[in-house]
Amino acid sequence: MVRPETKAAVLSAMAEIGRAAKLDGEDVWAAIAKAVPGAPADVIAEAYLAVEDEASAAWWEQVEKTIDGEVVRRAIDIKGPEEA
């Protein structure tokens, strides 16, 4: 049975390869598979999904910032009773 720390370290290294590939506009899955030949598809998938989960989290954070900014903008634009 694989030690959890070994699995975490290997997946972290594989995800780092995927992050670099993504920044370079390359195919994340292909980059990981090429860098770790012989890795089972489910292991590549786990590293790939780690990279994609980070991208999804960043997207959701941007959505929240956009919504928060819109709420603030609307609050500022609301006219008080004396201005109506």
C-alpha cells in the first residue's frame, strides 16, 4: 500500500507540471502523461483534476469579486430619500 505522503508528493509534482503546461498554453493532460511515462490514467487524471480544480476555484473567486463589486457599485448609486 502506498504511503499517503508519497502519493501526495508525486501528485503535487505532477500537478506542478500541469500548471506549467497550462501557463504555456499546452495540453495539461498530455504534458503530465509525457513527463511521467507509464503513469496510470487514473493517476494522471487526479493530477489533471487538481490543476483544473485550482482554475475553477480562481474562476469562482473572480465571480464573487465581480458580484461584490457590482453590489458595492449599486449601493453607491442608490439615491437617498433626499435625492429622489
